[in-house]
Amino acid sequence: MHKYLLKPKLNTIKQAFFLEDENGNLIYEGKMTKFKLFGAAPFELVNHVTNKTEEHKIGKTITVEQENGGLIGFMSKRSYFKYDDKNIWDYLHDLGIRIDSKLSKEKIGMTYDITFEGKPLATISTSSPKGKSLITTDMYFDVTCEEKDLDLVFLVAFSIAKTEQTVYN
């Protein structure tokens, strides 16, 4: 298993997501290639290990509070975006992805255990930049997976980082 760090840049007009290895080398990136005020924007997903590049239409993030969720406010949000005109969670679910979310035991934040067709695929957990607290706009994610699974795992990590939903299972 390899360890990576996902660094989202959400506070710019052209959003971007960078996945680095433990040495700080850029392994994967997802970047908006053209800002669109309305509708989905083109995103380029680049796997720097395999040199594979794909373009997808990524919609704006939609977040709604669920009433009577019975949990604290931040845990009762439903958040999604369209990925090539389909709800991202439906898309991932149809692929065989399942996400089990729980509060981290080691640190403040969430841990997401990802399975693919019933088999463990990756672990993603909230993180923060070195030397900064978790109370920051720069929320990072620790990602642990096999290198061969980077395309699918990056899409899941990208989706978790882009949305405001905390609980997925």
C-alpha cells in the first residue's frame, strides 16, 4: 500500500485537486480547464504514473441540510455534484464502490474505508497541512491505496473533498 496526500484548491475560480506521494511528487491531478458560471465545467484528470489523461464534465457542488437527521448539523448534510451528467454517488455506487465513514480514532476528523465489489480498496482520512490545525480552509486528505488503483481511488477522494457530506454509508 502506498500513502498519498490529496491537496484540494477549492477557494479559486478554477478548482484543482493534487495528489502527492510521500516525497511531494505530483502523482495525480484533477483541474478545471475552463470556468463556467452555469452548468458543468470541463475537468482534466491526469494520472502522472501512467500518463493517462481524461476529460470529464463536473458540475457545481449541491449541498442540502437533511431535516430530522438526528445527528449534529454537519453530519446531516447531503452533498453531491454531477459527473458526466450523473450524480457522483450514484456513479460510484454503480461501479461497485462503497464508502464506510466513521470518526477517526487517531485524530480529529473522519476516516473513510473504501471497498470495490466488496473488497478493500483504500482508506481516506481528513488531514491538515503540517503545522496547521484542522480548523483551516486547507483541508487535506491522507489516501492509502495500491498504485494500480489510483484512477478509481482518486475519483473517490476527489468526490469526498469536493462535497460537504460527512457520512456516506
